[in-house]
Amino acid sequence: MTRRDLWPAVEQLLASVERPARYIDREWAACHDEDAAYRAVLIYPDTYEIGQANQAIAILYGILNALPDTAAERCYLPWLDMSGRMRETGVPLFSLESCTPVADFDLVGITIPYELTYSNILETLDLAGIPLRAEHRTDEHPLVIGGGPSAFNPEPVAPFFDAVLIGEGEEAVGDIVAAHRSAKAEGLSRAQTLARLASVPGVYVPALYEPVLDADGRFLAMQVVEGAPAVVTKRVVRDLDAVRAPVDAIVPFMDVVHDRFGLEVLRGCTRGCRFCQAGMVYRPVRERTADTIVRDVMAGLACTGYDEVSLTSLSTTDHSQLEEVLRRLGRRMQGTGVSISLPSLRVDAFGVEMARLVSAGGKKSGLTFAPEAGTQRMRDVINKNVTEEDLLGSVQRAFEAGWRRVKLYFMIGLPTETDEDIRGIGDLVGKVFRVAREATPPQQRGGLRVAVSVSTFVPKVQTPFQWDEQIGFDEIRRRQSVLRDSMPRKGVELHWHDPEVSFLEGVMARGGREVADAVELAWRNGAVFDAWTERYSLSRWRDAFAETGIDATAIANRERALDEPLPWSHISAGVSARYLMRERERALSGTTTPDCSFDGCTACDACGDLGVDIVLGGASRG
Amino acid sequence: MAEGEFRLRVAYRKGGRLRWLSHLEVIHTLERSIRRAGLSYAITHGFSPHMKAAFGPALPVGTAGENEYLDVWVTRYTSAQETLAALKASTPADMAPFAACYVAEKEPSLTAAITIAAYRCDVAGKESTTREVQAALDSVVSAGSLSVEHKGKTKVFDLARSLPKEVRVTDREDGCSVELTVRMGPQGSLRPELLVREALRAASLSAAVTHTTRTDTLIELDEGVWARPM
């Protein structure tokens, strides 16, 4: 096929849209290989400034472009002004690097980042001119493959993908490309190609799995086509140091979120917080060694020219060599104006000490802690192993060291929560404020700020709370008012998560394949960019659920029996159902479980089933 | 100038697709180029230390530039040519620096010094002749003033002052080019494509401005005597 270059048509549109830098490519380190035999486009289904910093895309982009005869390009969802102009002028969705129509690629990879982007996935396919549903695609169409954090329950978007990769992509992406290329070389049909893809470990081909529902529309079982695996288990990389970090990351022109060089210093987290999906699905913990981190940070800064590096992970202050890393980096960056940032802090003396190390001599912009719950009872239920003493001690140290702003994250609606637990949040915030005030010299107390962000708990699949109910609107509003009444009036900024948004998250998080009909209808009725507050409309989604006969409340707000068939049980993140049930029991009895990276094995079954080990400071702990 | 700091002036262009960048995006891009090039840039000593650099007057989104300038202070003296080569190798091609030299610390800042800008506006379409476009512009200029609406505010430009040189229209392959020189002031500068658009509109010509390029940014040494900043 001759390559179609849409740039002349695209450039015509730029004068009439906001932020044309979203669409122009040519950033530093963007790869251009228009003549490769096999071409993939990696799409983040949100705007450029949201998606550009995504590390998974950066990693896969680097790996694919290093494969022989293979090129990977990027694409983001155009903002409404641009997509409107594109539809008016007949310009389909295009890749950035070569401005090729997305539909002309061999492989279209779409990130499934979180529940509120599902309508964007349909918008992406539609703008590209690719049939929304896999079953309507022919040999002429590219393979559409999804993957990412929300793939652990892919069902609400499963009909829109030819295949979904479960888990980590570093090694799987090469296997997928090899399988697809061999299928093309052999002239296999689309159905045959999908069957071959299903034999790649970690690849889920929805067409080979048929949900069986009862007369009331409840999920009974998944019927699996012969030859496809009964359970698709996530891919996982054994050794993070063996995987090349994207040190030559693309450097955007425009301001984007996370506009800095990011290096993943460890993957996984075994603290075992029971509400946390990431902590369950990215096991086990695998650290990069201090030497690799220092080498890659210095290389990354030299390649990109950024003035800030972020050491990313689910829990960076848990890295066993963090102090050494920060001291070494601090010495090398002295006098360069380059700063280091840590995404989240452990609630203890060590956490504050690490924050002090990275801010040495520079500005102290504010610290963030996540106690998550207000009483020790509630924190024991969710296995957040943080005490009031830890938190107040950390706040005291931070304010004595010169910080004047602290941000606290809490959740309401957790299983077993009572009004006493909610009032506990207000009490705890009051104590934090008083400790912060006392640790601040009187003349500086005017600048003291305690920000409190309270989200509503959304039960996620593959966690011990996957069977639990999400509280309904009226109850959320009631508990929010209990919380408001218990909050100190002075010096505290309180932020809520919108309960209407949490509801949609809840439905998408645990919905089955039938929910896809509602996703499609909501999109047809105008849902897109639902994560952008001003664009979100609950009534549009409610109408879509009603019209497609979906009882959304029964998905989000209902507790399931432990023996109820779950629409996502053919997908495995490694942790066993047995472990999740045991953890749920311990939660209900208020029993905590230690962190298996530092204490004994807690038998989540991830290491054994996945054939991997915890890796700390370069050494495996089998 | 702090002891051991050298003020390096760099000329660069903003062209191709990068004309769609905003001034802030250009600044960030060049600062990152400077770091990638490994220049020994000086750091400000404020609350939030950052690279000591200063840029010439802003170019709007969509407008290209052929002679744009920045000053960066370095702490190690290396030959300007060597530094230029390193910078070129670490900057996106459409923003490539093409000249560099050291300037004295006592020289005024680029934003204070540069008060004259030369532009070329490409007008597309053969349906209006070069002569018609020239006449349209002459007619608007002879009216003496132009009021421009921008973000809800009306600004009136005295064209005799804003246009210190005659506006010239020349032929090109697919239409014509309007060459004009604008005097920049603290109250804002006349955007050349707005003048050309107004001229085309007033003369009922259907041609449209497709590309605007700032071809030069100049220092006024004496009334009517202009020079490049390096």
C-alpha cells in the first residue's frame, strides 16, 4: 500500500484549533521510519498532554522501534475542536510521526488506562474509520490490541478489541508482533490470526470467550472456544534491570502532565493495602539496583534535557537503596538546577528524611501523605499499616524541617465503615493541623495549609474487596455531610471526588461484557472525555444503561456472594482467589497482614504461579 | 555579570511545523536543547534556581521566524563555534541555531534592544494580482490608522509610526508575498497578517494569508538605521 501522508490536510486545520503543538510531531527523540515492513501505532485515548508522559507507551515505543523492520508511531485523541474540524473535512485519525491514517497500520495498540476513558476508545476507533466492534472488522483492517491497568477486567470494552494483553508488555509485545507477522506471511485469515494470537501467553482474544448469562442477565460462566486458555494469566518481567528503561524518551514541546524525566525505580508493591488494585496486580516487587538507577537517571537527563527527574513507582520510598540513590544523585546534580521528585511518601520518619534529601536547598512545595482512613480500626481493615503516631510524627518532622503545606488523602465508603470512622478523619485532620501549627514558628503560621482530599471507595477486581458493595449516592452524600461536620473549620481545604463519577467507575470496574452495549450507546449519545469534569454527564450514562437493559446499580452497589461467578475470573493477575478471600476475611476481623517483601511470604501465589521472585537491591528472594 | 559568567548570544530560527509552537514552548524547547548540548549554563540564585537565559520578543503561534535570538550565560568559556555546533546537534531541526557569539554584559537586553521586526506574509491564490494586493495595502496604510480587536479589546495603531518602511508586495509562485516592517512598542505591536487581512477585506479581494514569517528582528541604532543584534 502506498503510504498516505495527511500532513497537508492536517496543517490546514491548525490555525483554527487550540494548542496546535498537540498535533505537529517533530519532538526531540521521536522516531521516524516510514519504510518499515511492519508498522504499529500506539494510542493513548486522551489528549496529548495527558498521554504523552505515559511510561508504558514510552517503553513499548522504544522496544518496537528497536525490532528489525518494525516501526512504532504515536497517536493521541484530538480535542473536540480538532476532531470536529477533522470530521467536517474528512480527515481521519492520524499518527503523529508520519501523519499516516491510523487505519493503515498493521497494528493499533490502545491503552486502557482507567474506566473513564472507555468512551474515548470508541471515539478513537470511529475517528480512525475502524469498525467499533472486532466482529465487524475484515482482513483489510488493522489488528486492534488493548492493554494497561484496566485490562484486569477487560469485559466492558472487550468487544472493541481483537485482543487484549494482560500484564506487562516488555516481552509480550515482541511475541505479539512475531505472531502477527508470521500469520501475515502465511496468509492466515483474521480468525486464524486471532487464534494464533491467543496462543501467546498473556494475550486474551475476547472473540474466543462467550459469556453465558441467566434469564435475569446475571453472569453464569464463560464459555471458552476449544484451544483458547481457560484462564489468561498476566505477563510479568522477572528482572527490571534487564529491561531497557526509556532514557531517550520523547521530549514534548508543550506543557504536559508529568513534564519531567521519569524513571521507574521499582515495580509492584507488597504492602498489601486491600483496596489497592495496583498493589495486587503488579506483584511481585522488583527493584532496579542503585547502580542502574543512577546510570539511567544521568543518561535520561543528558538525552532529554529535562530539569527534573521523578523516581516513579507505586511506593518509591520503599526502595531498599533509596537513600543511597538520592545521595548519589544529589552529588551529581549539584549546581545544575536539576531537581528530583518523589511521587508519594511513606508515612514515617524515613519518608520525611527522603523528602528532605531531595529538597535540600531548594523549595519545599508541599508533602503528600495517604493515611486513607481516620481510625486505627478502619486502617487495620484495609491493611494500611500506618498509625496515628506515624502520621503525626511525620507531619511534625516535616513542619520542623520547613514545610508549610501538607496534603492528606482519605477514602470514605470502605467496607465496614461506620460514622465513627468518618468522624475519625475529621479528628485526625484536626490533630495534624495542631501538630503542624506547633511545629511552625508563630510568624510563619499564616502560610500553613492542610489540604484534605477525600475520594469514594470504588471496589476493584483482583482485590480482596472485589466482592463488596460500593455505597450508593444517598449514602455517599450522607457520609460526606458527616465528614464535613467533623472537619476543623480553620486552615483546612477540603476536596471531594464527585460521587457521580465514582459511580461510573464502579460500573465499569466490575461490569461484564453486556456493559459494552451501554458504553457504545453512551458514546453514540455524545459521551467522550468523561474524565474531564465539564464533559461528564451522569444522565447520559444512566439513559444508556436503561436503554440497554443494564442494572448498573446491581453492578456497582451490590455485595456478591463469595461463590458467585465473576465476569473477570478468566483473567488472572497472579494473586489467587484463595488469597483474596483470606485477605477479605482478615479485613472483616480487623487483622493486618505484613509486607511480604520484608516479612514472611503471605501466600498470595503470585510468585509461584508466575514463576518470578521478589527482587530487592539486585538479589532475588525465592 | 557574576564573575566567570559569559553572555552568549545565539541566533536560531523557528520554521516548518514548529511555527505552530507558542513562545513559552519555544523557550522550554531551547532550554532543554541547551541542557542536552551540555553547555555550562549559569544558574540564577533565587528561591527557585533555574537556567540564566533571556529571549527576544515573542512570536505568536503559527508565525515562523528566520532570525530569532536568545542570550544564555555560561560559566565556562568555550569557542562560540564549538558551542554552536553542540547546540545545533541537540535542537530539533526546525529550530536549529545558526550563529553564536559572545556579547558584552553592558549590552541592553534583547527585549529592550529589539524594536524593529521585518515580516513576510504569503498571500495565496492567483485570482488577485500582485498589483491589486499592493493597491489594497497602500489604501489601508494611507488611511493612517488601523483598529484591531484582540481578546475583546480594541487597539488603534498609528500606521505612520507602526510601519517605518514602505510595504512592498512581490510575486511568488502561488500568489504574492507582502513584505513589511513593524516598529514594536511597549503597548504591543501590530500583527502584520491582521493588516494584510484588513487590506484584502477592504478591497474585497478573495486571496488569503497562508503563512507569516518574521524575517528579521532588528535594533534601531539611530532613526532609520537598523542592525541585527549580532
